[in-house]
Amino acid sequence: MNARLDYRGSWMNDLVAGLLRLLLRAVMLVAALIVVASLLLAAAVFVLGFSVRLLWARITGRPIVAFGMPIDPFAVWRRMRAQPAARDPAGARRAPGGPLARAEKDVQDVEVKMPTDH
């Protein structure tokens, strides 16, 4: 019997499996290189943006102002408290011609019927 024929199959199976492993490694390497290149590009754009900002500040003679957004956690609370009637469903129901007042006219009262056992 031929010694090359073992439980894995023929030499052709080994060749195809080896080529597929090589191809998979190459694809994964290319994917990793793309991820690293995109991260480096993002970092370069970030640094370039801050460099242009710094250069513009030096040209105009203005101080560099830190980036920041004034965040007021109570702004929403104050805005909601300023107009309680507009957001109150009960107030909208009481308002003449309001959407809830119109919907109440369409409601029909029904009698409760107890289910019967069969």
C-alpha cells in the first residue's frame, strides 16, 4: 500500500488545505493592515486639525480656547417646568378643541358581559 494515503486523504487534499490556510492568513493580514492604516489616518487627521487650529491662533494672535460644550443638566428640567400645560395630557383634555377632547367624543360606553362557561 502507498504510505502517502493515510486517514487525511491524498496529497491533493494536503495541498489544497495548505493553500487555503495560506490564503486565509493573507486575507487576515490585509484586514489587519487596513484597520491599522485607518486608525493611523484618523489620528493624523486629528493632529492635523489641532495643528491648523494652533497655527490659526498664532497668526491671529488670539489665545487658544479649549474645546468644550457648556452642559447644563437642569436645562431640560427648567424647560419642562416652564410650560406644564402644554405637556400635560389632562390640560390638553380640558382645552376646548384639543386632540384628547375630540377623542373623548368618539368613545362609546359599553356594558360589561360576564363570560359564560361552555
